[in-house]
Amino acid sequence: MSLFQATISYKGETRNIEVSTSTTAGELFEKVKHLFYLKNEHHTVKLLYKGKMLRADDASIVFAQMPPKPPKLIVMASSQNAVQEVQTKRSDPTIRGFDHSNATKVIDTRTVWGTGQDIQYKFVKFEVCTWQSFGVRATAEEQPHPFAARQLLEQLATDPGVVAVMRERKLVVNTLGEMDPIDDRLMQKKQEHGACLLGYNTNHGLAIHIRLRTMDLKGFMPYTQLVTTLIHELSHNWVGEHDLLFWGNFAQMRVEYLHTHARLAAHGYISKGKSTAVIAGVSVECQNGMAGIADAAMKELAGEMPQYGLSPLPLGPAIIDRCRQLTEQFENLEQGRKLGGSDQRKDARRAALEAAEKRVKDSTQKRDKR
Ligand code: NI
């Protein structure tokens, strides 16, 4: 067993505590509550490590081996009153989740999607650049207002495809922020890694910053590009380098994102007169079910990976697998709901998926011949 220091942050205050390779999640909760005087009966305490929520009743070990640097943990505590408020909101039908996918009209007018973030797995706060931060580079009348930037961050956070990814991986990101196109940290990163010019991820998902504006500051980047950047940065929660593992993780999240929009479109889900797939700009990708989604994910990888000296072909099978899992998962759900009647559609989807598999296989074989 090795002893080492961990840093714990709570409301801007950072303290060190001693932990070891045998400290459990439950023990960490006790230490943290003691350290910051958080009492069970007054507070609901959440503890984040590497962008993931630890559980107070978890007896498993948090640090299997001594990390090279002191690990950083974040405490989020809410008073019981605030928790009660959230719980009342949970039963509010205006923010019910997508499990009720027969809905065909707007149920929450506060977002462009008609729905909000998950209550638990979400981006906690938003940060935008102020006009002052751009200095003399642009004039106020030419550039979008910081308010519009904030709306765009909220649109990203509440995008049903992003919400699905956050839920699936139980992610909590403390800050989703706007990055200045001419950011010092960005320039430094460019020099170090030669890539990732559209966003950065701080401390495994504690904060994610996205470059919203074009270089001349006169407008925003296309929405589909922003979502792809956000998912790219989320993939850095687990993998720092742009290796095969990173892209595999990224591709799975892209598949989940597109699948969510395809599913909502298939259920005729409409917000502000449009399907959410149209709002997200992915209606073409979502047209041909899983085959179309697998193709779209492969194409994206083919556009991104070569600059890192990698080929997307080894990831083809994993993409198909994830598509198949999602298809089965939601077919089971639907069958449970309807008890039959969807056989024909299921066959069509299966055929489409097989066609996609064959295409990936063919392209692999072609490559092997070279
Ligand atoms: Ni990157």
C-alpha cells in the first residue's frame, strides 16, 4: 500500500488529503465531508474524479495504483432545499426525458430541442468570452453578442444526442466554456501537439472549452462542427493522445449521437416545427438508419485520422458492433412497448446494417490487397 496526497476542491477552495492505494470511494466521501464540514442531513455531496461521479456506497478502490501526479477531485455539495427543488422538477412533465418518445410536440420551450439536460449527468455551468477579452480585434456591432454565445453553449449541452452520450457514460463536466480563437493556451497546445485547435479539455473533463467563433470573430462555426468538437473533447476525458483507442471511443459516441437523432426523427419528434435531426444538421446522416450512421461515422474518421497517421479501417467492426447493440437495445424497448408489429421494419434495418458491414469488409479487403 502506498500513501500519497490528493487535492480536493470545493467552491474554489483546494485542500490536500492523504489517500492510499487502498482508499475506497466510501472512505473518500467520509474524509471529504469531514474536511469541508458537510453534514449528511444538510447536504447532498457529490464527488467527481476524472469527470466521473464516485458513489458514497461504493466499497471499491479509487486509485488502483499511485498516480504520477496528485489526483484531483471535485466536490459538489447542494443543500437539501436545492435537492428537493430538483426532485420536484424531476416529476414536472415539461422536462420529462426521451423515454417517452411518442411525444410529437415541444415539451420544454426553454431550449431549441424542447428538452433539457439530464438532471444528474450534465454540464454544470457555462462560461463565455466577454467583448473586453477580444480587445481591439473586433467591433461590437460586427460580432455576435456574448448572450448568443451562451445560448449556443446551452444548445450544445441540451442537444438530445449529447445528453444521450453524457447519460450513457455518466459524465459530469463542471464547465462548458467558450474559447477565444486566439487563446494563449491553444497556441501553446498547437506547438506541443500540432492539433486540437478547436477545443481543449482540462483535467479529464473538469472543464471543456470550445472555439465557437470564426477566426475573424464575425460569426459562429457551423453547429455540426461544434458538436463534433465537443464529442472529440469528451473523448479526451479518457484518452489524452489521439491514438486508436481515442478514435474508437470518439466513434462510439458519434454513433450514439447520430442514433439518438435518427430515433427521435423516426418517432416524429418535432420542436419548433422541425425534427431535432434537422435542427442538429444531421438529417442526411440519419436518413438510412444504422447503415447510414455507420457510414457517416466511418467517413468522419476517414477525414480526421490520417492527419494523426492512422487509418480508420481497424475501427470499422467496433462501429458496426455499437450500431448493432443500439439497434437491439431499442428494438427490445419498442417490442416491450408494442408487443409485435415491427417485424418488417426490423428486417429492413437488419438488412441495412448487413449492407454496411459488407461495405466495411470490402473496403478492408481492398486495402489489404494494396
Ligand atoms: Ni484532441
